[in-house]
Amino acid sequence: RGRSMATVNLRALTSWVGIARLFAVVLSCLAFSLVASTGRFEGPYGTWCMFTWCFCFIVTLLVLLLELLELYPLLPLSWDDFTSAFSMLAALMVFTSSVVFPSTFISSPCSSSLCARQAVATTASCLCFLAYALEVSLSRAKPGDISSFLSTVPGLLKVFEAFVACLIFSLLDGYSGKPGLMWCVAVYSICFIFTLLIIVFTIGRCLTYIPCPLEKMLVGYNFLALLMYLTATVLWPLYSFQGQSRPDPCGTNCWWNKCLGVTFLTIFNLIAYLVDLVYSTRMVFVRAP
């Protein structure tokens, strides 16, 4: 019989994971409040940073409330997978904002009160990243435990791969009409879609409906994604920089910088899929006694 009223679980706030979430809520709130007080967060980079801090604040606060009142079992999703995926995503988003915001908005020398508030906001953002990284570390599945897939190393890598693909999409520019670059964009898109579907299906508890061995299917997908990213790692810089040198000057929106960013992010995802393949293979074919 269903409960007539919500119970209060204070361990949601007093456990190490709960304390890390409390710090994340306070620090993200401090970061966006200080930046909002300066009134200087214009442009796509400022908007991204403000969205990141506000989004992480709202969702983490919601997670804390649902666990405090023990209402999360009523949700039609895998709660452990959801919180693991979100903490990993939040860590990546806040880390990106902690790098982008000071490099875009803080100028040297930093002597005004406005600059001081921006510096404190950056510090709060860095500490917020550490809080989410701590939560990821504390909630990560122990070796041999695959009850919550997204809390395992391959599951966390899936979130990383999807996030890096989103960063790549934000930097793509001027690839139409070039078959080599269009293939690379196809690689980024196909791998992103499949990785996102794996994350969504895992959180929504839909993977059990797939009529084939899931673990082996993931190993096969990781192998194909690794091969596809390997081709993109070679073709993207080859076709992007062929016969073209870095323009002078080369500002924030310079095409050369964007292509270089895509090159490095492609390498990051190539390494991520390689590690993902190694861990997935060990989970499937190397069983602990």
C-alpha cells in the first residue's frame, strides 16, 4: 500500500555524497549570483556559464529534496543511473565554465571591485567542480558491480563522450563542400546519437527490451566508434589546415582556432572510446572469481 505522506531521510544531507551536493548547491549559487551582480555575462560564452551554474544549482537542489523526502522511488527512472550521469555532466559543465569565464571576462590587471567579484565567482566555480568531482568519485560503482551502469567507468565515459561531442558541434564551421570534413561531422553525429540513446535508455530502464546481448553489443559499438573516430582524427586536421596557415590576427571566433579545438576534442574522444572499449571488454569477457 502506498505511503500517505513523505518521510524525511536526513542521511541525504549528512552522508558524504549529500555534503558534496550541499557544497555544489551553495557554490553554484554563489557563482551565478556574483556574476549576475556584475551585469557582465553577455555573448554566447557568458550565457553558457550562467546557464551552467543555474542549471546545476536547480537540478542538484531538486535531487537533494527528492532524496530528503524519499520521493525518488516514485519516478519512472533508474535513480542511481540518473544521479551518476548528472554529477558527471555537471562536473564537466562547471569545469568548462571555470575555464571559459575567466579567460573571456577577467582582464589583467584585476584591481576593480567588479573584477574582484568575477575572481571570487571563478573561485566558487572551481570549488563547485571539485564538489561534483567528489560526488562522482563517491558514487562510482565498485569493481564488479554493474547494477548501476552509468556509475561504472564505461557509463561515466559515455557521459564524457557525449559532452565532448557537444563541444565539437559548437565549434564546427565551414565544413560544407569538403567530403573529408563532412565524413568527420557524420562520425561526430552518429557516435553522439548512439551514445545519447544508451544514456537515455539506461536512465529510463529500457535497455532490457533490446533483443540481443547488451554487454556484447556495447563492446561492438565501442569498437566501431573507436575506428570511426580514428579516421576523424586523421582526416579533420588534414582537410582543415591543408594549404592554410594561421591568420594574423586570429581572434576568439577565428576559424583556425575553432578547427584546432575540434582537432584536440576529437583526440580526447578517441582516447575516451579506447578506454571505454578496454573497460567494457574487461566487464564482459573477464569475470571476477
